[in-house]
Amino acid sequence: MGVEFTQHPELWNAVDIQVPLLDMLRFEKIAAGTSWVGEYGSVANPDEAVFLAKISPYANVKKGAKYPEPFIWTTTKDDRVGPQHARKFAARLSEYGIPYLYYEVIEGGHAAGANLKEKAHTTALEMTYFARKLLDKELAPIAVAAREH
């Protein structure tokens, strides 16, 4: 979703960027990134580096561009992607004055949570986000009220 967010922001009213891989120019140096070279390529290969630069959400955020407000979430203990990608991306958006929502699960690995309670909480955050961004403005308060009870 990070690629869609940066490449085609005009197509979306809501973008849920979950446990993301966003810095495609440095992914090999972050967490388990070297294990993905077979899938994505390597910046050490000039041809592959050109491709990675084109698809890197972190590298392609533009100052002054109009983006939908994304919901970015990650997990602190993710041993595959690691929270660095989401944190860096959120910091870049903040630097450029682009609004975003951010949540970091402090438990669990490469998923929404270590248990059903955390999974339910993260899912509720996502559904509330979607309700606020996608539903008719008159219906959105219903979703918020449901979350508060």
C-alpha cells in the first residue's frame, strides 16, 4: 500500500499501511532485509537499483503533493520487517507536513498482535479509520460511537 500511496494518491480516500516495507533503497540493511534480495533485487545491482528507486515509498514521497491521510501501523517486535520502515516513513511524512495516523503494537511479531485482544484492538482501529475516511459523513459517527462502548 505504500507504493499505491505514493504512486497513485489520487485514487484513494483511505490507505491502511500495515507492517510495511517502505525504504526499498535500504531494506537490505534493515532487520531481515537481506533475505528478500531474491524477491526484490539488490541496490548493489544498478539495474535493480533503478527499479527499487521507482517503487520505494520512502524515496518517492513528495513535498507539496496531495495524499490521503494514511493509517500506518507496525509492531515493535516484528523480526521480519521491523518497525523502522513505518517509523521512518511517518517521520518523513511529518517532515513534509503530510498528515498521517500511526499506531505501533508493542507485542507480537509480523502481525497485528500477540493475542486475540490486541488483534481485536488493531482491527477496531482499522475499521474506525475506514469508517471515518470512507463512509458518508452522517454515518461515520455511528462507527465511532460503537468503538467507544
